[in-house]
Amino acid sequence: MKASLRFLVPAVLFAALVGFFVVGLQKDPSVIRSPLIGKPAPAFTLESLEDPARKVGAADFAGRPWLLNVWATWCGGCRQEHAVLLEITREGRLPLVGLNWRDERALAQQWLAQLGNPYASVAFDPEGRTAIDWGVYGAPETFLIGADGKVLHKQIGVMTQEIWRRDFLPLLAAGKGS
Amino acid sequence: MIPEIGHFALILALLLAIAQAFFGLAGAARGQVAWMQAARSAVAGQAVFIALAFGALTSAFIRKDFSVLYVATNSNSELPIFYRIAAVWGAHEGSLLLWALCLSGWTLAVTALSTSLQAAFRSRVIGILGLISIGFLLFMLTTSNPFERLVPAAVEGRDLNPLLQDFALTIHPPILYLGYVGFSVAFAFACATLIEGRLDSTWARWTRPWTIAAWIFLTVGISLGSWWAYYELGWGGWWFWDPVENASFMPWLAGTALIHSLAVTEKRGLFKSWTLLLAVSAFSLSLLGTFLVRSGVLVSVHAFATDPARGLFILGFLTCVIGGALLLYAWRAPRLKSAAGFELAARESFLLFNNAFLVAALGLILLGTLYPLFMDALNLGKISVGPPYFNMVFMVPMLPLLLLLGIGMHATWKRSHLQPLRNRLIGIAAVALVIALVAGAAVYGHIRPMATLGFALAFWVMGSSLMIPLSRLRARQALPGAVLGMSIAHFGAGLVTLGITGVQSFKIEQDVALAVGEATTIAGYDFRLAALRQVQGPNFVGVEADVLISSDGKTITTLHPQKRLYNSGGNPMTEAGIEVGAARDLFVALGEDLGQGRWSLRLQYKPLIRYIWLGALLIALGGGIAGLDRRYRRVKAGETAMDAATEPSR
């Protein structure tokens, strides 16, 4: 009896593997926790997209929660999420700041004129220096920064209503309560 | 209308697969000859309808029918016809259809060519293949229907992924799939054997040619993929240890182990349950590969569309097929007794080591591939396991494997007479070591321990492989296909080792910025950026560079690397310029436009890289010669009579 049990080993190992797969399927492998989360948001001061003379900086929004959305006109996903961003701004819970990344000023301005502007202000980062500080992998990405100036959450990829309600709103509600 | 016919054909194929599975298995269990006959007819019918469905999808691509979602997503009216046909398997849904087509092709072949098998056994094999087919057809019809309509129809298609618009990549998937799916035959043979609970040497002889055939396709398919990655991805790498690559390499390792252990089971009646387990594993790993690629549980550079519903379906299917087979194994395998023993120096021992090392390599690669998944599932953080891990752990079992291979080939069954060969083997080893040292010092200018070890093993394996046919010819002995094939395949393994060692130890890679007219030197070759021009393809625009390569003032060649932007959008694609040579490749890929007329260029010097693919082809060729050995094709009249005699009387 005992000797024949070893023939069961492959089946048992496989069962364990299936267990891992079931758990693994529930998770999205592209979600990588940003090392920034829980840390103070990196400071920046950049030219405004609309008006080079004006400066936009992280300090402008200190003391309340705000969103930073990294976008560019060459980014297909940004066009896709644009409607959702407009809606988030319409809800008016918190200001949305744009970080226009590695883009051309004229194209970006034209984009906002055509599709509508969801941003309270847009920082212009043609060389991507600020994006490096924020650990941006690609566009679009959206960061939630709390009233204490710490990064609460980072969304890599297109923002949807579902993600907004599932990942962002609870954090926002918790942040207001404390 | 034609897409609907294709869809309907798939549904009919599913019904026939159900009939095939039921009548095949139940007919064998109840000894109903008519049922077994029905299962065989279902095989033919299923093949016809799957071919019809495949034809319908191909026709939709040729006719540019953008009212079919899959066609609109994966082709474009500008796409040349050759790629429009290849686009049939360019994405998820179509590649599943190709999977099903391959499976029904293999089933048809087994049904037609295995008339010498005992009727009940053959019927069980057909039934099990039917079960697998049910899973795939059901998967396609419920989650991944390639014939889904797009309402309203698109005016223009989105185009085939530009990475796939390449000759090698159009034939890579079908060949790879023929390999993957081909292991289903060995799997079905193993399950049928487990159901019947007895295994004799004829079983191994039936299984071997089928396994070798599938393994040849897999070998060629993997090599094509590697070759493609080398010239198309623009990095000049030939293997990335990407999860998708590993998914094809793991069944290959299992299949290689299986071919070797089948030899022992056939000749000596040993390792029976182990061989069965390998037969189950090879196909299980193919299915696992499909799951990993299609479900999106792992991130990969092979960016396939993923969908959790699909992942769950494949996982369920995987659990049924593999879990069922392994439980069957746990239940039945203990009954199989291996007969005789053998001496330490006998061929059996060497093949045992071969299996141990191959399976160890397989296990380590599986571990590395799934490790990120384990960590994530246990909430220990997201990590990725990179090439350094794989390069390291793969080498550990491979070095002793190559070392023993050179001796094991000469060992005989049961008890060995290696003594007379000792001097000659020592001679080959010494010569191999000397060549390795000389080659490292003279050709590449320095001696590195790992490079010397790699070269020495490569020459050792090649020399030892050559020794067998040479000494047989000299002694005017017969040279059967099995022996010749073995020698060629093992010589190929040595050649692969040579190529890998050369390119990994002595490659030179440099990224430089050049303006037109400027030049740089690597590895004694001058690379001059002579000109840049715009080019216009059928569905892309791009920039082409003329890179003049010379050595000691003598012009060697002009390469024309391209950077393409496909009209359908997406990332720019690189077409590398490669100067091919027996001793080295020179590789030039165009990088970014740095402005002011300067471009970044990736220049690479790749010594001996060709031998990796040449060796792989020899491995496949050797397999082919061995698989076609007359022993397997002999009309087994005597055996059929014997089987009939041993069939239980009902």
C-alpha cells in the first residue's frame, strides 16, 4: 500500500499547482505596487501647458486630495480614458492635474480643445524628468495623492469607471474620514 | 454566409468529437465492434468539418470580410495576401482553430496508420483524443468564436500585429502546434495503457515514432521562433527565457526525456511507469503552456489578448485532462512491474541519468517560470525571474548531461563493454579539451574557464557522436537508421553547445550614435553609416540605413537595417541588417532618431551563433532518420496475431 502511494505524488503536486493557478487568475500580474505609495509625492514645478509663463507645481494642491494623470497625445489609452476623466472632473470631488509627458505643446493644446479639458491644470514635461521622479512606466497612469501629500494609490493603464469606483473612491472616503 | 457555415461546421465537429469519445471508450470497454467502428467514422467526419471551418475562416481573410470581428481585428486591406492567410492563426481565436485542426490531423493519422494495433486499444486511443478535442472545440465555441460577426461591419481592418508580418513567424505557429498537439498521441497511448493496466514492449515501439514525429515539429518550431526573435525583435538575442518560450521548451525537454526512456522500455522492459508518466507530462506541459500563454496569469513579451473567463475555462479543462490522467496513473501504474535489473555501466544507467538531468532542468525552468505566480499568490510581492536565473540553473544539469552523453552513446544494454573503447574516448576528450583551449586563446584572444568548458564539451559530444558511424563504416557493419539518427542528433546537440558557448562568451554588443559619414569599430570591423533614406512598403513607411562594413580596409558588405512604422499604428518595428557568416554574424539594428542627422545604432558581433540553429536542425534531422527506421515500419503481422491471441475472450 505504502509503496503505491508514491504514484499519487504527481497528482498531488499537480493539485497544488492548480491551487496556485486559481489564486493567480484572480490577480492581475500587471499591477505592480509603486514604491511611492505611502511616501510623500515628489515635488515638481513645471511650465503650464496652456501658458508657458505660468508654473504648475505639486505645492499648488497641498492640503487636499488630488489626482495626477500622466498623458500624451501619442498615447492611445489616453484617448480611451478621456471620457472617464471628464466625468471624474464633473463629479467635482477633487482636482485632476495633468502631466503632459514627452509631448508637443501645440498637439496637446489641440487635443484638449477638441476632446474637452478635464484638468484643473496641466504640467508640461516634454523631457519626462518629472515622470522619472514619479516612476512612470508608460502612459496613461493615474496617481491619487492624499491631503497629507502622500501618494495613496497608482493606477497603471487606462482609467475606467469601474476602477475609479473600486480602487479610488474607497481610499478617498477613508482619507476624508481620518 | 460563409462565416456562418464555418461556425456551424465547428458545432458539428464538436458533436462528432463527443461521439468519437463516447463510442471510442465505451465501445472498447464493452467490446462492441460496431461502436468502435462508429468512433473511427467520427474521426474522419470531425476532420472534415474542422477543415471546413478552417477553410471558411481563411476565405473570410482572403475576401477581406471585415464584418467578421476576428478578421477586422487581425488584418487590413493593405496586408499582402500571404500575410492575410497567415493572419488566420495570428491571434487567439484562430490559433485555437489551428490547434483543433492539428489535433484532428494527428487523430486521423493515428486512426489510419495504426491498423496493426489491437482493436480495443486503438479505440481507446481514439476516444481519449476525442475527449481532448471536445475540450478545445467547447473552449472555442463558448469563449473564443473566430466567426463572431461585427455589427456594423468595419470599413477597414485593424491589421495584423506587425511583429507577426514575417515569413518565419507565419510558419512558426503551425509547426510548433503540430509539435505541441502531437504529444497528445503519446498521451492517449499512455492513458489507454493505464486503462488496460498492462504494458509490453510493443507499446513502446508504437509510441516511439509518434513521439519522435511530434518532437521533431517542436524542435523545428522552437528553432524558428528563436531565429525570428534574433532578426526581428531588434535586440539580437536568440533566447529570452520568456514565459512563452519556456512554455514551448518544457514540453520539448519532457519529450526528449520520453524518447530516451521509451528506448529503455522498448528494449529492456524497464522504467515502465516512469515512461508513462513522461508521456502524460509531455502533453500536460503543452496544455500548461497553452494555459500560461492564453490566460494572462503571467506577463510576457508575447502580448496576447487575455481574458479571465478564458483563463478559467482552460484551467478547468487542464485540471480535468491532466488531473484525470495523473489519478489514472496513481491508480493503475503500481501494477506495472519492471522486469530485469542492469549493471551500472550499462546503457540503461546512462539513459536514467539522461532522464534525471533533463527532468531536473525541466523542473528548474518550471519553477522559475511559475515563481512570480507563486509569490504573487502568497502575497509575497511581485517579482520577476530573469535570464540570469535560467542561464545558471539550466547549465547545472546540462553540463553533466553532455559529459555523460559522450560515454553513454557507446554503452550497450544490460552489461557494458566500455573497456575496449576507453582509450579512444579518452583520446577524444583530450583532443576536445586541446581544441577548446586553442580556440579560446587563438581565435578569441583569451581563455575563460566557462567558455573552455563549453567548447570542450561541445567538441567532446561531436567527436564521440562521429565515432559511432565512422567505426561502423570502417568495420563494414550495417548502419541502421536508429543508430545514424542518434549520432546525427547528438552531433547536433554538440553543435548547439558550440554555438551557445561562442555567442554567450565572446559576443560584443555596442550601442552607438552615428551621423551619416561617421564610423565606429567593434571586434576589428568598421561600421560606417553611409546613407539614410525613406522607404515605402505595402503597408508601412520607414527609414532605411546603408551601413558599410569593412575590415582592414576591405569592404565586406553593406547592410540595410530598417525602422518601420506600420500604417495601422503601434510601436515602430526594427528590421535588423545581418551579415551571416560561418564564424560570426554581424548585426546592425537601427535605433532612435537622435536629431540633427544622428541615429542610434545597435551593433553586434555574434560569434558562432549560426550553429545554434544549424545544430537544432541536425537534432530534428537525426530524430527523423531514427523515427523512420525500418523497425517501426515493419508490417507487424506476427505481433497482430500475438495480440489477438492475448486478447481476453469475451
